[in-house]
Amino acid sequence: MRILVTGASGFVGGALLRRLADVSGAQAFGVARRPLPLPNYAARDLSQPFELPFRPEVVVHAAARV
């Protein structure tokens, strides 16, 4: 299953992204505003369109407006 996690630099999104890395059959990709040196992660402005390395089947929206 291909999963997109928004807010992946935060507490909830980051924990979920790390947990999904250990799940067999799950391909997760995280996006957030803050740059981090993580695999399967990209810093993006979520208010603008952006490209993904896959077409997600599930989106977990853990991003928040500060």
C-alpha cells in the first residue's frame, strides 16, 4: 500500500512515518515544511502543487497550520 503522510516533521506525522517504515507491504512517503535528512521524505510548501514519487492509495493528513 502506498501512503502519503503530510506533516511528517511533526510529532504525530513523524512517528507514523517511522512506524510505517517497519510495516511489510507499506510504501510511505512523508512531506512537511521543515527540511530533514530522512529517506522517503521531502520538504514542500503544502499550499502549492508538488510532484510525488508515487500515486498514494491513502493520505494521512497530520499537517497543521501554525
